[in-house]
Amino acid sequence: MAGQREAYELLLIEEADAWFEYLETTRAQSALRYKEVEPWAWARLSQRLRAIKTRRAKLKPAAEAA
């Protein structure tokens, strides 16, 4: 059970890291540069969040089986 909790906490940290990466990429950009960078940054964030959601969903059945 402790392993499940640790895995869940690591996913939370990874989710926060994804958001911080997005903010770091888009922050302090000129308006023109922001328009170029933001779609890429949003797509990357969405991709990372989907992967985290998938891994989190796999944790639930494993926790219920234990």
C-alpha cells in the first residue's frame, strides 16, 4: 500500500512539473513570440497530463486488487 501511495505522489509531482514547464515556457514572452510558443506549450502540457491520467487510472485497479 505504501508503494501505491508513493507512486500516486510521484504522479502529483509530475503533474505539477508539467504545469510549471508550461508556465516557464509561456511566461515573459512578447506578444508575437507568445502566439508562436503557446500552442506548442499547450499541446505538450495536454500530452503530459493525458499520460499522467492514464498512469493514475492504472494505479486504482492495482490498489483495489491489493
